[in-house]
Amino acid sequence: MLTELRNRGVADALIVCCDGLKGLPESIRGTWPEATVQTCVVHMVRNSLRYASKRDWSAITRQMRAIYEAPTVEAAQTSFADFAEQWRETYPAMIRSWESSWDEFVPFLDFPPELRKVVYTTNAIESLNAQFRRGVRHRGHFPNEQAAMKVLYLIATRRRPNRQDLTGQIRGWKPILNTLTIHYGDRIAAAGYQPCSRPLTQRIGQTLAGSWRCLWLGRRDGWRPLACSLCRLSLRRSCRARIPSA
């Protein structure tokens, strides 16, 4: 999958947040050597609770919160040392899982709080994928691929009630962009970043509808818009046919 994304135009990735799938961090580094690999904090917490008795969940989650909300990596290491000292004898597998994933867990602690909220979890894309699966499953069979595309487009652009973020916009994006530029300035400039004012859901929706005006990715052989870099849908034939040369 990662090689396919690179072949389709994703020449570089700044930060890749992933779950605890074994071998995935190595595959990411093999595809994009300069990418920062971040383990999803939510998956780390859930995986830890698998090894613990429910009567200890409250105390464990409270101590884990002190680790992933630490202001610096050094503070997180201090909190983890206390956490490990208290629970290693009772739940050794839980502590080993943290120690084995520590190098992929700490990168987001180098960022300010507004950027941490964006990169610390995979919940956003998992939520979108869940909506896609739910919409396709409830409608059963489709007469053709275009009918399925229309359903996915409507799902991606739908405004959901009782949600704080109805438009897909990231609150405080400008400070986040400034932080990314400080950390990855040369690579962002090399990719020719062009900010888009449209919300994420609209960009995904237009991607599914076949429009490539909003999503531009840098390629080593020049500029080329890429229609389907945000999804894993079976759109390869149609997209490759519609993507013009640089």
C-alpha cells in the first residue's frame, strides 16, 4: 500500500501516525526515510488496558495521561519511570509494550499542544472510514462504480449535527502551519506547498467526485494533481485515466 501511494505521487510524508501494527513503522521508513513515525496514543492506551484488570483501569489511565500530556520528552520519561515502577510486577506485558513502542510514541511531544492534537491519533481517518463502510453496507449492492462514488461523495461532504467540527476545518491551522514550517521548512518548500482554503471534507468529497483542483502534490518529475491520495478505494483505473501529465 505504501509503495503504491509513493508510485501515485506521494513523494514525501512529514508525519505518519499509525496504530500498533507490527512492521508498519519499518515499512513507512522504508518508503519515506525522512518521515516521522508516530504511534497512535489512543491505540497505546487501549492496548495497555487489555493487560490490566478493570479495577485498576482508573489508576492506570490517570498515570498514562500524565505521560502523554507531559510538556517535554524528559518529563514523559520521568512519569513513565514512576508508572513502570508501580505496575511492572503486576502487569509486565503492559510495561513491555510501552518500552517496545517508546521510540515511536515520543515524537509528538516535541511539538506544541495545537499540533499534538492533530498528530497524536488516527481517530479522524478511522472515523471517516467507518462512515464509508457504514454507508456502503446499509445500501447493499450498487449497479455500477459511479453509483458507489456518489454515495461516498455525499458521506464525505455531509454535515453531522451535534459535532463541534461540522466543516472539517482544523481549528488554529495557521499556528500549526507555522510550527510545521519551523520543523520541516525545507521539505515543505521543496514540495511546493499550496494552502487550500476549502475544508477537508469538501476536498475529500471533490476527490471522490473526480475533481483534482484542490489537491496538489509535488513530484520529482514536476507537478501533477493526484485524485485519490486520501482514500484506499478501488479507484485506480478511473483516476489514472483522468490524471493529466505534468
